[in-house]
Amino acid sequence: MTRRLLLIGGGHTHVEVIRRWGLSPEPGVTMTLVSPDRHTPYSGMLPGFIAGHYRFEDCHIDLEALCRHAGVAHQECTVESIDITHRRVRCTNGTEQYFDVVSVDTGSTPVTANIPGADRYGTPVKPVAPFLDAWREMQKAARQTAGTLEFAIVGAGAGGIELALAMEHRLRADGGRARISIIGDGSAILPSHPEGVRRRLARILRQRNIVVRLNSPVQEARADRLLLRDGTEVPTDHVLWVTGAAAPEWPRTSGLATDAAGFIAVNEYLQSISHDDVFAAGDVAAMVATPRPKSGVYAVRQGPPLSANLRHALRDEPLVAYRPQNTTLALISTGNRYAIASYGPIAFGGAWVWRWKNRIDTAFMRRYGTAGTAAALQTPG
Ligand SMILES: Cc1cc2nc3c(=O)[nH]c(=O)nc-3n(C[C@H](O)[C@H](O)[C@H](O)COP(=O)(O)OP(=O)(O)OC[C@H]3O[C@@H](n4cnc5c(N)ncnc54)[C@H](O)[C@@H]3O)c2cc1C
């Protein structure tokens, strides 16, 4: 009897599962991908897209083409629940998909739940598609304004810093008039990076006239300002939310075991700790025995072990444990084809670091075929 493997979300992990399926399909198994959009962004190149170095197609994987070449069915819809007893998922458009084994790689969104007004004012950086639409409008407004537009980026981690520097570069290149602030609730920018990285980026932010406000949790968002905990009011024309990762609600309300933040709790096989036929990877998963920060690097690294374990599960074979690395290399771009490298306690920067990052990122995109070519699918893993 034909078995059904269902992938929910075309994130960084699932694109590798699909690519490997194309190279070696599993006899007697159909694979279906459910995802809201035809294109999925590669986060490593998003700041470069904002800065104007890449085109849309350079940093988005065409899931439709990837699936077609890999022999995988693709349904464009957004999952809202899993019915584990009846082995089916339900999408927001009312359609249903059935499965024998299901895997979830739907990412995360910025945390804004506790900030009154955040859902009405400002733009979360994820989902990426509506953020990019909003960014086009912001660019237009910055070009057309007679005065200076006030941009506030809430979140002083790597994503917020890269985004601020990329936006500053692009708006200045376009002749737009903008003042950019970064607002963080901690006592330092990039708290998970070494002092050398923080120092270098703090200097670059000063040189580019980007104001950094630390120890400043946002208490409330209003139409034209942010209210900070210390009573300061920051005037805003545009607010971007790049705060830490929040989980979707539907895994928990569907009955899957989650961690305290609502991320799907998985074991060393990337398998749900509550349901053997459910797997999860990327930001939406919490590896309970080996917790790691939410990062695209881990999502990418989980592709090969998830692919292998989905096959093992379908064949009723023993699963193979995945051990995530302890340290990852982060290459943080500064908008002007320059980047800072951060690895454990080590920090260094240069235009060559950006070229290195560019080579790594474009090689990643080639694997999934920028234009969805069959040739790209043949690149050995
Ligand atoms: C500006 C910025 C820059 C970043 N730069 C880096 C970087 O340089 N390096 C790094 O390691 N990390 C970076 N990150 C973090 C990185 O974006 C995430 O860790 C990474 O995208 C997680 O990948 P994922 O596979 O979990 O999900 P994602 O890549 O977010 O993909 C999730 C997919 O699931 C789909 N989906 C969502 N909900 C549903 C649903 N209900 N039903 C069906 N499909 C759904 C989405 O449309 C999307 O295609 C950056 C983040 C930001 C905001």
C-alpha cells in the first residue's frame, strides 16, 4: 500500500529533504509539501536583498520548481491544525491533507505578543513576503518625503543589526531621507556574540549614524511613536519587529508536546517526543536534550539527518541520532559589502569576509536551483 509523507512548510530543512528525495525517491511513498507561498526566502541573503545586492530570485527558492523536479506534490496553503488521531492536517482554506508520517518546518515569527499595539503598528520581519511588500512602500515613502522619516528597529540581535545596516545603505543609495534607531531590551547589542564582534559593530553603527537604545523594552506601540519602559517616547514613521523567535499556536493546540515557549519538543531523532509519526526541524522545533539558539545554520544542518530519519520511519527501521554542533560560524553583513565573522570567541571583519559569505550563500542557493533547474538537483549532497 502506498504510504504518504507530508512536509509542512518549505523552510531551510525541508528544501534539503526535497532535494534528496529528487536524487533518490522512496519506492511506494508519495511526498507532498504544503506551504503558503511558491517562493521561500533564504535568510542569509535577505539583508543583502534589502541592501540592493541581490534580486528576489537570487535569495528565494522556487518551491514549485524544486518539487516538480523532485517528483513531490506541492499544495499552496497554510496549515492551521494537525488531527493526529485521523492523520490529517487542515489548512486555512478548508482543504485537508492525509499522512502516514508528517514533518514540520514552518519557522518562527518575532515575539510581539506582550506589547500592546504591536499587532497594529509596525511590520514583523517574518513572514518575509509581507515584510518585503512593506519594505517597498517604505523605500517609496523615503524617496518622496520632504522631511526625514523615522525608522525604529526593535531587536538588537544579529537580525536587527544586519537589517538596520542594510536599510541604511539602501535608503542612502536611493537618496532617501531616514533616521534609523535600534531598540533593544538587553544591556548589549548581539548578546550571544563575543565582545570583539559587539565592539566592531557598535563602531560601524556609530559611523552610519544609527542610534542604539539599550535596556529599553518597548511598553507600547502607537501610530506615531513607541513608548519605552523608562518613559521615553520614540517618534516613528515605520517600525520593524525583529525581536526573538515566537512559536505558532497550532502545534500546541493540536496536542503535540511543546517546550514552555510552544515549540515542538523533539528528541535526538528530530521526532516529536509525544507522537512517533511526527517530526519537526528548524526554528519550530525544540531539541529538548540539546537546546540550541534559533538559527538558519541549525535548520540547514538538520536537512540530511531529517531526510534519513523520515525514510527510516517510513521503512520501520531504527532512527539515527543527530548531534548538533556546539559552535556555529556567523557572518554578519553591514550593508556595504563588508561583514564581521563571529566564531566562538573569535571576531574579524573585512570586505573579503563579505565575499566569503557571498560565496557560501550563492553556493547554497545553487543547490536548490535559483531557477529550479534539473541540473541543480543533480548536485551531489
Ligand atoms: C533579517 C534576518 C536575518 C537572518 N540572518 C540569518 C543568518 O545570516 N544566518 C542564520 O543562521 N540565521 C539567520 N536568521 C534566522 C533565520 O531566519 C531562521 O533561523 C531560519 O529562517 C529558520 O529556518 P526554518 O527552516 O525554521 O524556517 P523558515 O526558513 O522561516 O521557513 C518556514 C517556511 O514555512 C512556511 N510556513 C510558515 N507557516 C506555515 C504553515 N502554517 N503552514 C505551511 N507552511 C508554513 C513559510 O512560508 C516558510 O516558507 C535571520 C533572521 C532574520 C530575521
